[in-house]
Amino acid sequence: MRRPQPHWGEATKPRRVSRWLDPRGRHLGTLAFILNRLTALGLVAYLYLHLAILGTLLRGPQAWDSLVELFRRPLFLALDVLLIAGLAFHGLNGLRMALVGSGLLVNRHKALLAAAGILTGLVTLVAAVRIFG
């Protein structure tokens, strides 16, 4: 005898929060989707931070110059490389999801994800060489 499926909103077996963060047993597409969402949150946070930092222009050139001096330190340059990596992955994986979601290249989604990862790595490497070189 089959057990009936619970209706939406009915109590089901509770999931532990630690299970949500466990990558074991997840499909590769699910992990790419999660990483795409995380990069989106990072890019939105960067956008708001960037707009707030541009507000220092209102305090004059001396305030801006001291801020630029701070941002030329290696920690902030490394964050620039991380930003470029996030931008590259988010854009390339978003293109992959759009292609797969529209029915094109569905059977090649893993190869597209690998290509997005490789291209992200290359873009990040070039950016790191340009920024630190």
C-alpha cells in the first residue's frame, strides 16, 4: 500500500539546517545554481558598497585620494580579483542556464558548466596577472 504524499503546507519530516549546507548527494546543476545565487548576492552587495563608497566624492578630493590609497593595498586588490571571478562565473553560468532552460543544449549542460568554469578560471587568472603584475 502506497503512502499518500503530503499536501502543500502539511507537516513533513523536518530537515536539519546542517543538511541544507551538505553538498553530498546534490546534482552538479544544483550546486551550479546555488553558486549562481551566491555570486548574485555578492554582486548586489558589491553594488551597494560601491555606491556608498562613491559618496566619498562629496567630501572632496582629499577624502577620495585617501580612499584610493587604501584600495591599492594587496587585500583590496585580491578582492578585485574575487569580484572579477564572481562576475565571470555569474555571467557564464547564467548564459548556460538560459541555454539549458530554453531547451537548447540540454544534453550538454555538464560540458557547458565545465566550459564556464574553465573560462572563469582563465579570466580570473588574466585579471590577477593584470592587477598584481
